Amino acid sequence: MKLTQAFAMAWKSMSQSKMRSFLTMLGIIIGVAAVIVLVSLVGGFSADLSSSFESMGTTNLSVMLMGRGGSTVMEPDEMMALKEQHSDLLSLCSPEVSVSATLKHGTASMTATVTGGSEDYHLLNGYTLAQGRAVAYADLSARSKVAVIGSYVAQELFDAGQAVGQTLKINGDSYTVVGVFEELGDSSESSADNVVVIPYTTAQRLGRSARITSYTLSATSTDTVEAAIELLESTLYEKTGNEDYYHVSSVSQMLDTVNELTGTLTLVLVGIAGISLLVGGIGIMNIMLVSVTERTREIGIRKSLGGKRRDILRQFVIEAAVTSAVGGVVGIVLGIIAAYVIGSLLSMTVVISGTAVLIAFSVSVGIGILFGYSPAAKASKLNPIEALHYE
Amino acid sequence: MQENRHHALIEFSHISKIYEMGESEVYAVNNVSFQIQKGEFVAIVGQSGSGKSTCMNIIGALDVPTLGEYFLDGQEISGFDDDELADIRGKMLGFVFQQYNLIAKLDVYENVELPLIYASVPEKQRRERVMQSLERVGLKDRVHHMPNQLSGGQQQRVSIARALAGNPSVILADEPTGALDSNTGKEVLAFFKELHREGNTIVLITHDNGIAAQAPRVLRLADGRLVDDCSGAQFRDRLRTLQMEEAPT
């Protein structure tokens, strides 16, 4: 008997008992849909995380100083000198001083985090200028009261009007707005557009703190990230003599950690959904066993007409495989729809993974074959005489 | 398969079928020998428990004997395994059962086509042979009816068409009139006679002496043994004598 014939027979037998076939498939449908939904949502979540990390720049390095008795272990000048000295490894450097402050312009006022940085700050964080200029090297030594603002701040304080050249009050001190950044996020309060950048020297005064506890640097390329980390760590160890006083990390390291984490999360969730697939498989086996008993006489007839063991075996295995494959396809379609519905309700990004769809489909077919095999083998071994006289 | 003129189409040589019932052995068929030539119409008759069903199962390659040899078209098949027997059934035998044994969810065409699918006959040839045999039984206009839309007689004709489609060496009919009313039964029997005239070999198994007597040759079994091997006419005479003996005067 040809394979196409066997498929035609399986399809016919399935379509003649629609309700039963549907109930048989239900376990597979739910299992596959659950796998697709979970993988799509976790996939979207991790894609969001990755892209936000990548927007920070994958070559970025961050140095945190825990201090020693209140004195800074590494002055900005020393860090800059190190960068100049190892320009093959390090390309940009900016201290980071963050101060929470009240901003005022005319009657408009808001609270924001004001960040002090060097002339490299905007480059390290991916900002580009829409108008005016960024913090310049000369501003640092002069401790100029200049500010570069993000698009959200511009919108809130200057009402989308001309901001460059205007005066902005930060905690009561007057600053001149010298530049406005291009929109980087979506210009909302929680985005990267809610930002005010001033020279770090000015920020040290504003925050009444002489300590610089954090630096952002950038390696010359992704290939030099490791070497740059080693350089910074050895320099800092020489200065402090204690590994606990500093911490050097890179965005790509964090990205790896996050990817590892979401990968584990996916595996756990898929594992749980996989249990449903297993239950679905057992459902198929159960129905196939019932079906073999019910169709004992039919099997007898088929054998008396020349049906061999493998013909009967193939018929029942294909029936189970087709049932679970159809269940798999329905589950995939439902899963994709459900993922988008849930994604839009919870405003989560949804990433449909082709691999997940393919694996879900092959697993469901595999389950059909696996669990359909033993009932099919039972059917194929029936004695034709007994089967013919089965009532 | 080698064609051998010197061999009978069906040859039972000292065939016994023994079942073990606990400690004792029961002979369902006990040392039975006979030959059936190509083109014969033979009725095997007997009461229930006479061994006729076991004989049918062995002739039909559904079962193998415990002792003795069974030659089908010169080939000894009692040592064959499941799949080899299935192959023999598909290629050499056409079954007609008392309960028709059509597959309820397949239509008339698909039922008749089934043995040809198992015999791997190509699609185009299958179509021709199915239509031919349905025409032969006069049901060409019911091709796409389901079995439950047909009368008993029509269903039995479909099952005959299914037996014919495979172009078998032997048509094996097990109580083919058993489930039919007497008129329809007669029609079916007349149809077997016609098939016989066309050169088919027919073996009919029945418990009904009256039906058996219409076959040109009758083999009567009792308690697992072959007790009569005679022509239909002789069998009718014997029946008359039996009835006269039994009938109170």
C-alpha cells in the first residue's frame, strides 16, 4: 500500500468523527499554544532588554568605585590620562555624577536627574544633537553653568519652543541651555529623553560632593572589551590593593547574563508547557486504544482482504500522527493569535520564533507517532479470525 | 507462483486442527483429505461444531493446520507466517461473509477498492477493476452510496464485487445467504451459479443442506471428519432418504 493511500485513509477516518478527533487533539492544541505563547512573550521581553542594552553601546564599560574613607581612589584626570595612554584599548571616557534637582523655566517646573559628564558623555550614551552643542572640554575646567537637555525636558519646560540660549534654573542656579538632544526613546518621562547633562565639574559643586564614584568608558571595539576590562582592573588594583573597592563591568557582559537568564526562563516555561503536550500524547494513546478495540472487526476485514501487519500498523500510526499534526497546526495558529492578544493587552513586545513553531510542530507529530505506536502495534497483531468474529 | 497442471487448485492432505482445552485435546478437524479442481463449485456442509468453519479458515489462509499439508495452487502454505498468508489472501482468495463485512465508513467504491490497494494495484487499473466488478453485480449506479444506504441483498452483492475485484483463484463464501430473506438468498445463490458457469472456482460453506444440495459437488463434515463427498444430485437423494427415515408415517 502506498503512503498517500494511508494518509487518505487516516484523514477520512478522522474527519468522520470530528468531535472525537477534536477532543483527542485538545491536549496537543493547548500544549502547543502554551509553548508558542510563552516563547513569544519571553522572546519579546528578552529582545526588548537586549535592544535597551545595545542602545547603551555594547563596547561600553562601567567602573564603580566604592571609595576608601571618603576619598576618591581615581581622579577624573587620572582616568583621562589612562585613556590617552592606552588609546588602542579605550576611546571615550566620562565621569558620571548624578544629582536629583528641580528644574525651572519661567513658571514651568519639574524634577529631573541632572547628570554631570565629560565632553564624551553624549557619545557614550548614544545621544545626537538636534540643536546647539554638547558639553565641551573647555566647559570642564571653567566649570561653566551650561546644560544640554533631552527632548522630554525641552518639551516640558520650553513647550517645544526655542530652548537653546534660554536660561534654565537648576536648584535655583541659572544655567544656559546650549544644546538639545535628538529624541532617543519615545519622549516620555521614563525614557532616555528625560535628561539634563552638565559638565561633571559643575555637577560636583551642585551635588556638594567631591567624589566621583562612577565612570563610563568605551573600548575601541567589541574585540578589545576584554583587554580594556583587564587594564582597568589591574590599574585599580594597583591603586587600591583591594578588589572590593572597585567594580568594572561591561554592557556585553550584562547582556550575556540577561540572555542566559531569559534562556533559562524560556526553558523552564517551555518545560511546564511541555507537560501539557505529554498529557495530550497520553490522550491520543487512550483514544487510539479505544479506537482499536472498536474497530477490531474492521481490522479483521482488512486482514482478510490482504492487509498485512505493516499496512495496519501504518494506518493507525499515521492516523495518530495526522491527528496530532493537525492539533499542532491549530495550536500554533491559536498560540500566535493569543500571543499577540496578550502582548497588546499587557503592552509587551511579541517575537514569534520560527524555530519554536517548527519545534512545536515536529514535537506534536513525534508525540502522535510515539503514543500511537503501541495501540497500532496491538491492532496489527490481532488474529484475523478472532477479529472477524468480534461483536 | 508456478502453474502446475497436475495439481488440484485446493488440496487437503490429512489435515487436522487440534485445540488444547486444558488437559484434553480437541480435534476441530480430524484427518481430512480432499481435492478441489479449478472451476469447481463445491459446498462444504455441516452442523455447527462439524469443523466446517475451521476448514474454511484453513482454505482461506486465515489459519494454518496443526497436522497435514495444505496445497493452494500447488503451493504448500501451512508453514507461512502472518504476512505471507495475508499476501496469499489478497492475491488468491475472495471472501464473501454472512454479515457482508463491509467497512461502514467507506462507500461502495472504496470498499471494493480495498483489496486492490493492499495488493498495490496501480490507481488506473484499480478504477477499471472496481467498476468492472460493480457492473458485474449490477450496482454500478450505487458507487458512492454508503453501505447502510443499501439493502441486505445489495450489501452482499457489494461484498461479492469486492471478492471479484481482486481476480481471485477461489471465491470463498461463508454462509452468504444466512442473513438474507429466502428470495434474496435464492438470487445470491443463482448469482454464484452464474459466476461458476463463467469459470470461477467457488467454495461455499453452509449449515443448510438445501442450499448445499444446489452445488454440483458437496462435502459433508460431521464431528471434524469428512463423511460425504458426492455430487449435488446424490446429496439430494440422500437427503430424501434421510427425511423419509425421520418422517413419521
